[in-house]
Amino acid sequence: MAIGPVQLIVLGFQQPDFHGEIIAELERLRTWGTVRVIDSLVVYKDKDGELEVEHLSNLSEDEAIEVGSKVGALIGLGIEGEKGLEKGAFAGAQAATGGVHAFSDQDAWDVIDDIPNDSAAALLLLEHQWAIPLRDAVLRAGGFRISDGFISPLDLVDIGLVTAQDAEQLHDLETSAAAKA
């Protein structure tokens, strides 16, 4: 297969203070062949729910033009009129205006609605390159993916992977900004 497993991660920021650290970490992971950022957007939602979208990427200019704005297309974000988008992202989004309907109505994930007013979110579409050999081995063995998801630190206590105190701290770190919204 030409592409590894792809995941959309949505990270919230109550008072964003972006200074390049996240992009640097994603670049490090790309250099190691761990993940590739297919596309990324930062969505700012003001107190009235109005959106401002900024396209971010660690792709080369040619790669960005090739993949366009896949996040916008995937979640149905009509980004053609938003400011801050690069020409390549705009061209890619035009091909999929209105979204590609990746989720059924029953499984719909309204990413934009989930972002609290007066905050920001980074939407990262990642290819898990590390998982390509594993996925291919599973396929060769006749296997297939049934489900996947991140496990809350609180659920790791019962199986002995973390202490209750560590789990609480991790959970608080992961959810503290959302609780303030």
C-alpha cells in the first residue's frame, strides 16, 4: 500500500501560545519516519463562534500542492473564503468542497462544533508511517482493523500501567483547558 494508517487528531488550546515547538516536534517525528503530517489547520473560534483558519504544514511546497487541504475536505470545512490559506491548500479544497463525507450521519464527528468558543484547535491529519510494516504483516496474515482509539490515562490504572496519582495528573494535563471552557 502507498500510504500508512491515517489519523485526524484535534488538539484544543484555551489561550494558544504557538511558538514553533509543536511544529518542531512534528518535524522530528517526520525525520525519524514515525509520522508524516499530511495536512494541518489551526482554527481560531472567537467568543461568538466565528472562525479564522490558518493552514500549517511541514510538507514541501510541492507536497502541499499535491495533497491540498485534506483536513478541510475531510471535516466539511468550507475554507475557500477563509484567510491565511496557501494556494495549494485552496486548490486541494476546491476539489472536495463540502467535504468527502468520510463519516456516516450516525458516526458524524462535528469537529468544528466541538471547539469551544474563544479558543483554538490544531487539526492534524497524520500518516503513521511506523505502522506500515505492521499493517502489511496483519494483512498478509488475513487480518483487518476492527477498531482503534486512544485510551484515557484514568483507564490505565486498573490494568497497572500507571498509578492513580500519575493518571490523575496526566488526565488533568490533557483536559484542563477543556474544563475551563
